Amino acid sequence: MGLGALFGSLAAGQLTRLGLKKASLISLFIFMIGAAVQISANHQWGQIIAGRLISGFGVGSLSMIAPLYQAECSPKHLRGLITSTYQLCATFGIFFANVVNYNSRHYQGALQWRIPICLEFIWAAAVVVGTVFSPESPRYYAQRGNLDQSRTNLGKLRDLPVGDDELEAEFQQMVEEIEDEKNQPAASILDCFKNKDRMRLRTLIGIAVQAGQQWSGVNFFFSYGVKFFSSAGISDSFMIQVILAAVNGKYLFA
């Protein structure tokens, strides 16, 4: 799944050209296809691996698109709080996934692993329904010159009528920011590694934080913890996995 997520995150930039709402729906459908491929597997490891690769693509893409949609659609004073809920939900998801695994451990045969994957599919379908009824990012329309639709969508998100002074002030500020961005010189990924505005240092700090998180080994336990604890002689390795996920959630609030 990690490999698929890598390609999905790289492809997210191209998908957003269709709009953040459409990009989210496409990514969700890709994830659901991957889940369906896994559910339908019958003692075929190749099919399960292919399904996880496909699902990983959807997860990687959504990990880039969802926070961006939150940031573009939320009011300025709540933007940081709302965007941080993405990681909060991911942490809760890890915990509840382990709870589901704990309660599925008594089932025999393929049902033991099919139930958690089926729940993935159902949850993704629920998110699809919510996304369908969500407005497209106002910034997306403003960037393409469709100011009327942009203003309308911003009004829906703020629950304010078109023409409201507060709404118009925020809309005009957004349009001015977009125009300023258009007047900036074209940038490339190489600019992230240049010394201008200490951009290289910022990029390296971000890389170091992400690499350090991976090198801590926490993902090993999230992926193979049950097997590891069982081989270490622990009688109820599923419960240890639930406790580990709960501790992970605790540090999010620390």
C-alpha cells in the first residue's frame, strides 16, 4: 500500500486540475476499487497485493487533496484547526481499525480479514456521498475566471447570502491573492532546495521530520504488530495492538 500511496501522492497534483471535489471523488473510487479487488480474492496473494497497491494509490492521493480542500474552504481563523482534523481522523482511524481487528479475531477463515476490508469499502462509500453534496473549492473557480460560481460556493461554505459585506470582503481578498500568485515568476521543485528565503532549510527540516517519523519504526508495529507480539510470546497480541493505537492517539493531544 505504501508504494501505491507514493504514486498517488505524486499524481494528486494532476488530479487537482479537474477540481478538488472531482479529484477527491476519483481518488475515493480508486480506493474502493482496490478494496473490492482485495475482498474478492480467494487464496490469491497476487490479487490481494494488487488490490492494496490500487487502494494505496487512492489513499496517497487523498492525503494530498483532503487537507488542501479543507484549507481552501475553511475560514481563516479556523483554517489551522480544521486542517489538523485530517491527522486527528487518521489517528482515530488507526485506533478503530485495531478495534475492528480485535473483534474479528474469533472468526474463522477468510471472514477474519474480509470484514475489516468490507468496512473500508463501506466507509469510503459514505465519504463519497458526503463529497457529492460538498461544494467545489471557491478558489478553484476563481483561478479559472468563473467568479460568479466562486462567489456562490463561498457563500454556501460561509452560510451567507451573495452580496453580504463580510462575504464580499473575503471574496475580494481571495481574488487579489490569486492575482498576486499569477504575477509571480514560475516556480519548480528545484526552488525548494534554493537558499532564497531559507527555503532549502525549510525543505530539509520537513524531510527530516518525515524521515524521523518513519525511522522510529512505528509503522512496523501498525502493520505487523500482531504478528510480532504473537511471535514474542504474548498471548493476546490483538489487545496489545489496540493499546498501541490508543497510546498513539494520546500523543496526538500531548
